[in-house]
Amino acid sequence: MFKKSLIAVMAASALALTACGGGTQAAPSGGADKKIVMGFAQVGAESGWRTANTKSVQESAKEAGIDLKFSDAQQKQENQIKAIRSYIQQKVDVIAFSPVVESGWDTVLKEAKDAKIPVILTDRAVDSADKSLYKTFLGSDFVLEGKKAGEWLVAESKSATDTVNIVEIQGTTGSAPANDRKQGFEEAIKADPKLKIIASQSGDFTRSGGKQVMEAFLKNNADIDVVFAHNDDEGLGAIEAIEAAGKVPGKDIKIITIDAVKDGMTALSAGKINYIVECSPLLGTQLMDLAKKVLAGETVPERVVTEETTFTQEQATKALPTRQY
Ligand code: GZL
């Protein structure tokens, strides 16, 4: 009797264990089917470029099967730092962000490193001396972008006999694109002493900022020949100010911008902007690939630079119908 009942009890227990193990067992943590969780701290939504960049990151995460936690810092560094700290507390697998300015990141990046969470810089760079604080940088060569803008103006001004007065609407103060585009542009225009930057101020990469700065430039400078705006949105704001002052943008005052988003390309095609240097916001696919490689322990390049071109008015008219953003 005793033997039979013992066997019956053992069989029943084995059945119970199997049922429990089969029906409710969670997938093993860290197993092959575990989704990667990425924390992304975005700059904000200040420009057409940023909107396109956010769309690219969100869509690419979905396509890559990566669980994306996303935050918008409204262009404030303290908000980005808060978001990164929150991702560290949530123990995400990888952190990616576009630093709104170059400086002030070492402390929070060290916290991520101590928490063994890899960081990928996308779009903008940091000035940290310690390169071990992040795995790689994915984005444009902003110095080259500024150089391309300056070289176009040098070629365009060959036949000019008088001084060419340039006003510069800079991007966000302290940001890598603003610092580097300024540097590249200034280096390029050294080739022609007639080219003079007579005023330079930040429009914070926004359309309203570009308009306000251009209004001030027009008020304080009687003879402006060229506007160099660090992005399309500032250039579009400058167009509003120039037209309100009764002048013809693209003719009375030439305009050079950087990005090549749809609104900028439309103004270029219409002759209100004269030249645009492309800066691609479509970084999402490359970012997700880099994240997977980093988490798989693969070696990734220290820097991944995006392919970009430039547009004249004629080229914009041809390109517009097939532009993705
Ligand atoms: C450049 C990016 C800049 C764009 C602006 O990669 O950081 O920020 O040029 C955007 O349009 O606001």
C-alpha cells in the first residue's frame, strides 16, 4: 500500500512541476529572444531636421526589434542628463543620445560606464577627453559642412569687386554643429579677403531665432550681401525678416544654409535660398546596427560619418519629388 501511494504521490508531484514549468516559465533573462532595450535622450524638436531625426530613430528601432525608451529634452542639457540617469536606473541595455552642447557630460557618462551600460553618441559630439566614456560617434562632419558653404561663396564671389558683407546666424551656442560649422566656414572664406563676416549671433537652430536675429542684423547693418545660417530653419526665419524689410531674399541678399530638409529645399527651388549643404538626419538604421554590434561585443569604429551632398537651386528642383524628409 505504502509503496503504491508513494509512487502515486511522486507521479502527481512530477506532473505538477511539469505543468508549472511548461505553462508559466518566463523566457530566460538575457537569452537570445530577449529584446534589446535602448534609452534615447533626444535634444528636442527645435527644427525640421530634428523631427526627421526623431522619426528615423523611432522607425528604425521598431524595424530592428529594439524596445526604445525616448525622451525630448526641449534643448536643455539638464533634461538630457536627467533622462540618461533614469535610463541607468531602469538598467537599459544601451544608451544613445545627441548632446545638445559639447561640454558637461563626463560625470553622467562615468555613471553609465560604472553601471556597465554602453553609450553611443549620435548626431552631435561631446568634448570629453576620456574616449572610453562612449563606444562610438555616428553623425556628420560639421567642419566639412561649414567648409562646403564657404567654398561655394568663394566661387560665387569671384567676380565681385567690392567687399562682400556676410552676417552669420549661428546654431545653438556651445553645440558641436555650431562650433564646427563656424570654424569650417571661416577657414574656407579666408581664400578671398573681400569676404567679411560683419555680424554673428546664435539663432538657436530655430525659425523664430533666425527671424529675430536677422531683424536685428537688418536694423544695425545698412549693407548686407550674404546670410550664412547654420540650419535651414534659421534661414527660413531670415527670409521672413528680409521680406518684411522690403528686400528680395536670394537676390538682394544671398542665403546659404545647412540641412536640406523639405522646407529649406522648397525655398531653394523657389530661389529664396541660394545654396544648401546637406546634413542627413536619417541616422536610425545605422544607430540600431551599431547598438546590436556593441551589445554583441563586436568592435565598432570610433567614428561613423554619414554620406552627404550639396544642392544648388536647380538641383533642389530635381531632388524635391524624391526627398524622404
Ligand atoms: C546637425 C543637428 C542640427 C541641425 C539642426 O546634425 O545637430 O541640429 O543642423 C538641428 O537643424 O536643430
